[in-house]
Amino acid sequence: MAMESELITADAVDATEYPDLAERYQIYGVPLTVANERVRLEGGMPEAMFVQKILQGVSKN
């Protein structure tokens, strides 16, 4: 998604190299996606489902 829109940025972090971030986000498995500090998705899933869950999560007030 980050490649498709200038409004989206993405970072990949090696949890073993950044234990503070791993603890902050409670990383126990990968892949883990955190969006806007509000949405947390663990594990792989089809793209359509991923997009739907991200949009639902970030649109909640």
C-alpha cells in the first residue's frame, strides 16, 4: 500500500535489534502490522482482508 500512495509510509523493524520497540508493541510473532497506533494485525492474510481491516480500524474514532 505504501508504494501506491504518498499518504502511506511503512517501516520494517527487526525486533531483535530494537527490543524497546518490540516491547512497546508487544511483538511475539511476525508479521505484525500496526497502523496509527490503533490497529494491530498479526499474521498473514489475503490482501483484500488486510486492507478492509486496516481501513475499519483507522476510521474508528
